[in-house]
Amino acid sequence: MAERNSILILGEGRIARAVFYYLKDLSSIKRTDSFSSISRREIKDFSLIVSCLPGKEAPLGLELALRYRKNLLDISDLDPPFYIRKIKEIEKAKILVIPGCGFCPGLVNFVIGREILFNQKIDGVLIKAGSLSRKKLFFPFLWCLEDLVQEHRLSSWQIISGKKRKLSPFAGYKKEKILGIETETYFSVSGFENLFKEKRFINFHFRVIRPQGFMVFFNFLENYNFFHKMHFEYTRQILEGVKSDNYTLAFIDFLKGDRKIISWIMRSFSKKEEKINSMQKITAIVPVALLKVLFLNKFSPCGLLFMERLGENQQIFKQILEEIEKIGIILKRKEV
């Protein structure tokens, strides 16, 4: 029989470690363990799985949740259609599965879902998100390097002037200044495609934020095989070894035609000597907030529940944002 309020964490990367960090002081959690430290037959002893697996291993989270009939909070980078194909199995297992419950996708979807539900005037959403440092020409590699590399190899889907368009990596390159830092932004894969079905958008763009020079640096590493499996661990050691104060940010603008009517700013910051970086903070705190607001309060619907749908409930929306703000994440909404 599963021990009540016992959490199994899949993954050993930085996001998984950050989830552990936030859970360790919760007295209501009876047990927290890593998948690597238990046998498979012990999975039945847990009441909830939090999956923080890299993209290539990510399907394991839902596989275990279905096999052992455990609720799942999934931070892993999997597109919505993967879960939608499994919806009947999820319902049959009578479990709750919340995919994409990190930062972006995750917290960003949560906010977008609520805004487009309660403001029918919105016909455009423009998102920019990423991480920066004030150190010149420096990118803080703050999360799973495998997923970050894959992100910049894939084409993305954007809605531009009412048409869904497939764009190559780094398309739409633009120089900008954010927080006084010289940056570049470009269209990127996002995991927001499920939102395209919510309503008709004239524009729905996702742009990733990087320091100026990142595209050239990334292409250099790619072209000289630094991301090849033979050299990958060496590359990871070098890129992740340099520390700097770091920001993780998201800017979301909601439009009616060409006019911005609502804007959101999300900002996480960490000093270089902190135990967890800004991306770990703003990503890991989301499933922890869901755990506290939903599962510890006995809110237990069954089925597949995307973050954009979860934002429909005013009380849940307010409580989750309050939990996120408690650790110093800045969340600002402004009507223009």
C-alpha cells in the first residue's frame, strides 16, 4: 500500500535536485526518494511521481505512472500530443497526470490559459523567455544540456498573421536589450502548440532569449563536434563549470490586433554561489506548488490536466502564484 504523501523523483539532474531541495523541509511529506535509489517493486510504496527526466528518457515517467497507477507531475520536455495519445489509458488508470509543469512550458502556460479564457478580446500572444548573466558574452548553462542542444536543432511552429508557419532554428534573429544586457532573440520550439487549439490567434510567437553571440557560439560547438556523444561530457563539464550571477526571465504580451492590452513579467535570480540557480528555482517550485496546493489539500481529479486548464480555477491560480512568489520569484501583471 502506498505511503500517503510519499514522493518518487525521476531524474538526477539539476531540476531533480532542486525539487528535492524544496521538498526536504515540508513536514507533511513522509518520504522522498530518487528512482535510482530504489527497486522497481518499491514504486508501489509511493503516492506521487515527479518526473524530471531529460528528453530522450522522458517517456519513462508516464510509463511508470500508468503501470503502477500513480499520480504524475511531469516536468520533462515532451510535446502535448504524446500525452493526448495516452488519455484513455490515463483515465482507465484513474490517475491525475499534469504534463509540462515546469517554467516554460509550465508556469507560462498556466498564466496564458487563464488570460485567454477570461479575456475574449485577446487574439495575439507574444512570449520571450530565457536565461542571462550580466557577464559580457556569457551564457549561464543552467539546466539539462541535452535538452538545450536539442531545442536549438529543431524547427518550430509559430502563428504569424493568422497562418501557422514552420520555421528553422534561429529564424527571426533580432538584437535586443533586456535588463540592460545585450541580447539576441529568435523563434524556437516551445511546447505551446496545444494552446493553438484553444482559440483562433492572429499571432502566437515564442522567442527564446540568449546573450548576444550565442548563435555563433552554438554553431561553432555544433560544427566542431563538441556535442558529439564522444565529446559531450567534456563539453558539459566546461560549459557548466563557469559560474555567474544569473537570471531566468519570461515576458508575455497579450494583444488585441496590434495593441498590447495585458503584459506579464516573470523573473528569477540567483547569485553564483547559491545552491540552486535561477532556472532551477523557477522550474522546480512549480511542481512543488502544485503538490502543496492540490495533493496535500486532497484536490484529486483524475485524468489528463494541462497547465493552461488548471488556471481556470481562481482559487488554485491564486494559491499557486503565492507559493511561487514565496521563494522570491517576481510575477507582475499589468493591464495596458
